[in-house]
Amino acid sequence: MSRRLIDVSHEIEAGMITYPGLPAPMISDHLSREASESGYAPGTTFQIGRIEMVANTGTYIDAPFHRFEDGADLAGLPLERLADLPGVMIDVTNRQNPAIEVHQIKEPDLRGRAVLIHTGWDVHWRTPQYGETAPYLTRQAAEFLVAAEPALVGIDSVNIDNRLDGTRPAHTLLLKAGIPIAEHLCNLERLPPSGFRFHSVPIKFRGVGTFPVRAYAVIE
């Protein structure tokens, strides 16, 4: 089989809502092509974009700083937790309710891997249903993952936690253990259960705990 790259991140565009209650990004020109004409040779133009958005936009990575003031921010996340990771795709699309329990994600060896939980919820992306009764990890499932010591945990849902649970156990436990979280993934059905490498590197911002990524898998 030839090498394939599978994009597992959503596109971002102006006016798009990622998480219910958070504002959509605003995208405009800082310098338009027309305005740039006077600064260059005839026929040579450039565009410089301007983007205003919250960090939780599109497919993004949560660093420990997102939850904990003294946790590692995006600049403090080691690449070893974000890039060229051996991947495991866990299919929970046959679940009976939104809660994802330990027995549904139990795998023999998750240590040092990117654990991607395929719920199938990305089919509702940019619809009202995306934010309603969405799949999430239970506290017990998050505790199991922390003990399994993965490099990263991702999910194709609106939140890795139950949005009605203000304690946010999955965020709290995973980020406390230094395990980054990727949310709003997509296209996980295109991945095999294992045998791929996963990449999801955000910009190296200081003092920021979340930022969009171009997440993708490499299948050899």
C-alpha cells in the first residue's frame, strides 16, 4: 500500500461556530491585494490577512495550561507529545448512549501513543445537534487513560467531557497528567485501528493553553 496522508481536522472559515456559546472567527484583509499594488512592481500584489478568534476554534489542542495555571502552555508542550506519534483509533460508534465507558476503550498497549476515540459525532459538525447529547468520556474512562500513559488523547466530538458536568473530569485528569487533548477531530473512520502515525502541532504560543491544529495521520 502506498503512503497516504489523512486529514482529520476541520476547515476554519469566517462566521463558523465551533463550540456553542463561543464567538465565530472574523477573517478580513489587513492589506488587500488592491491596496498593495502601489508598493510593488506592476502585476505584483500581496494579501496580508487579519484573524480575530478565540483559541478554541476548529480542531484544536488543549495543553495543561488550559485547565491549570501552573501547567505547560502551548510553548511548553514537547513535540514528542504532538508529532510523529504511533496512533490507535478506538471505534465507539456502536455505543448505546453518550457516555464512553472503560470497557469500550480498553486496549492492551496505549503507552506513548496517540489515542483517537472515534465516536462518529463529526457528522453533526456545524449543526445544532453537534452540541447536544454529544459523546464524552466518563471519569472512570479518563482515569483508565491516565493510568495507560498515552502521549495524547483525541476525540471527534464537541468536548471530551460531558458539557453538563462542571468539574470536567477528563480535562482535569488528562491535563493534570500532562496529556494533551485534541478535540473536534473528524474523518477518523478513514483510519485503521493501528499502524499509522499522528501529527497535531499548534503554534508555539506562550501564555495560551489552546490553539487550532492541522491534524493528520500518515498511513504507510
